[in-house]
Amino acid sequence: MPATTLTTLQSQKLKGDKITMLTCYDATFARAACQAGVEVLLVGDSLGMVLQGHDSTLPVSNADMAYHVASVKRGALDALILADLPFMAAATLEAAFANSMQLMQAGAHMVKIEGAAWLAETVHQLTERGIPVCVHLGLTPQTVNVLGGYKVQGRLEAQAQQLRADAISLEQAGAAMILLECVPSELAAEISKRAKVPVIGIGAGNATDGQVLVLHDMLGLSLSGRVAKFVKNFMVGQPDIQSALGAYVSAVKDLSFPAPEHGFNA
């Protein structure tokens, strides 16, 4: 299979072919996900919770991220590798440059930054320097203390208007992808339709251009025992992990996942 690139993903958006993304942190799962047809591997700072056992993503360092990006790169076949810039890694332009460089040199094809319209200059400057950027809007786990917990974002009209404005501003600044987390399905559908770049959802309904889940969640693994509303355990009814990964890809492609019960209303 040819390598997945930003051009590939843009073409999928235009054709209505849903994009599949999963978090990934090591070479073995990278290979398995690629063999199942997953197009984007997200080396997420969620590793702080599912691998390191922390109660949030905040303790994750950029060195941690680079280590896991390099591990994923060794196992990946044709997937695009997207890497999170962890907490405070893009607090200044200089930090964003240095930390993005480290992740790209480790094997990432693109970096993801959590925030809002205030990131526009950072997105612009990174893009000008050859570093594609995905912006993460809605529920942004790195700011969970400001948000007051893991809550759906955009239910109030003022919040919805701000999310619309943030998405437009960041796309204009050069963002090559938008990720919406825990956003009402109708609002996510509207943003996806307006945006010219691919929009990926998690807890944002099935009208986005693609979906992402945390690998451990979709395999039914949880340290806390708590399962988010937007999660589906794809191991159920499957004989092995490889089959579960394939079932996830198929369900995203045929629009059976996410189902209405996995989304949120305004």
C-alpha cells in the first residue's frame, strides 16, 4: 500500500471516505494497526494514563513522546504518524519549534497541539517551517484543571460560537487537520462541513471526516474501570486483537461507529 500522506487524507475527505485513526505507542501495535488498515497512528500523550499510570496527561514529557514516536515508527508500515506536543511543550514559539523538531526527527509526520485561536501564530510559524499541525479543540485534556473536569464542550451557544471561530482561525493559520473531542454531534458536523481540512472526531458524532479512539479503550482495557460514553469495546465478539482492529476500521468506514449513543447533544 502507498504511504498515507496529508494529500491522501484530503482526498478521503473530498470523497467521503472516512479516515481511521488510533492511538499507538509501540512497534508491535503499530504493525498490527497498519495491517488492519488504520490510516493514522496518533502517538498520544494519553500514554501518561494508559502506559505510565498517571491520572492525567500532564506529567508526560516531550522526551517520553519522542521515545514512543520512535518506537511506533519502527513498526509502522504505511500509516501517517501524528504526535502530541505534551503539556506546555508549545508554551512559547521557541519551545514549539524545539519540541516539534524532536518529535519530527523521531519519526512523526505531523504534530498535534491542544488549544484555541490563540495558537494561530504558533500554527502559522510551524507550518512555514515544514511541520504540519493538527489542532485539538473541544475537550482538551491538558487544560482539564481550567475546564473543571472532563466535560462536553460547546453545549452553550457562546461556547459553540467560540469553537466555530477557533476552527476557522486555526485553519486559516495553516492547520492541516482538526480534532474535535467531546463536542455535540450537530456542532461537530457543522464544523466538519465548513472546514476544508479533514476533521477527526472522538465523542463528536459520525459526521466528522474520521474517528479516533484510544487503543486500550477500544480493546476493553481500563485501569480505572470507567468507560467514556464515546468508547466501544471492539474485542466483544472477536477472536483476537487483530480482528478487533479490523472491526474498528470497518465500523468507522461503514458509519456504524460511532452510533448515536456514542455522541452528545447540545
